[in-house]
Amino acid sequence: MQAKEIKDRLRSLIEEADSIDPSLARRLEEINRWVKDIKTGSLTAKRFVLLFLQQIIRDSQILLALKTLDSEEERKLYYDRMTPTEKYWYGYLFPKWLNESDTKFYIWKKKLMAGEFYHEDAGIIKAIATEIIRRQGTFWYCYVADFSMGTDIIASSRLAKPLCIQLTTVSDEFSQEKSQHWENTMKNWGIERGLFLSFNPTDTNFVNQIVNVLLYNSDQLRTGVYLKFSL
């Protein structure tokens, strides 16, 4: 989707959402004000801004499709076609983000627009996602969860219980402040359990180790537990 098409689609989604989901319309209007005066060529050059906008448009379209279904039975059938991690995002976390204040949103929008985000861990995230899927788990990644909710990955295993995971290469010795901030973020967003996972990127087997831990804890971690784990 090109920059001009994205701008046009944002405006049309605002109109569509206005009578269906006012909280979505408000958030989309906030995003629209952020990008509407950026020239198309300049916006095209901002890769991560475009990727974020594409994610928001996709998420908004899916949420509106759910909201406009005629019956609970139809909504259930729609959700049943999703993976457990998609269902958790569209059924809980994304609506929560739309309805609640996000104190980090202004900060990370500014960083995205200024080109201060490089997604240096994209290759690691992709490798982890590939391994999760190979083991018949499910996986979700999006900028809102990453930047606002302290969640690099949402994953689920055999029991289809999505778990929010924060990955870090910071060692235990230096991670206490970061992990406490992460736990506070989890609780602020009503995320009832989470995994803060420290790993060593120089270990040749770290992807398998990460996936072992997150899939096990997806099934086993109790509600109300925010586990700090170091590989």
C-alpha cells in the first residue's frame, strides 16, 4: 500500500468507524493528524511509519468487520478462523488500546517519524516466529504491542493460551529496573501474565532456547505471574 493510498484509506476508515466504533475513530483521527501534512514523497521514505500505518489499517478493517457482523454466532465464527494470538489481539488488547490512554504513543510516534527506530531485532523476531510456527504454535507481532505494551512477541502453544513476552539481551545484573518497568506496563494494560526473557545473542542455539521457554510458559505460567527468566 503506497503513501497516498494509506492517507486516503485512513480518512475513509475514520468516516466508517465514526458511527460503529467511536474509540477507533478517535484513534485513527489522531493518527491522521500526525501524517496528513507530510508530503507523499517524504512519507514514502519513512519505512517504519508506513509499516505502522499499514498495521493500523489492517487492524481497523478487521475490527470494523467484527463490529458490523449481525450476530454473536457470526462473530464467534469469525474469531474461530483466527489463531489464538490473533484472537487475543483483536478480542482484547487492540480494543483496550483504543479505549484507554496510551502515555507512550506520543513518544514513539515522534521517534518513528524522526527515523529513530531501526528494528534491529527484526531478524531475531522472524527466526523465533518461524520456529514457533514450525512447532505448531502461534505468534503475533505489532508495533503497538511492542512500543506501548512491553511485548515483543505474543505466542501460544498447545493449550492456545497467548502469552506476552519481552525479550532482552540485558543481563540479570542490569535488568532489574527494566523488568520492573515491564511488569508495571503489563499490569497497567490488564495483561494478566507475562514473560521477561533475557538471552545471550552470541549463543548459537538461543532461538531454540527462547522458543522452548516461551512455549512451555504459554501453557504453564499462572495468571498473575510476571516471570523473569534468564537463559
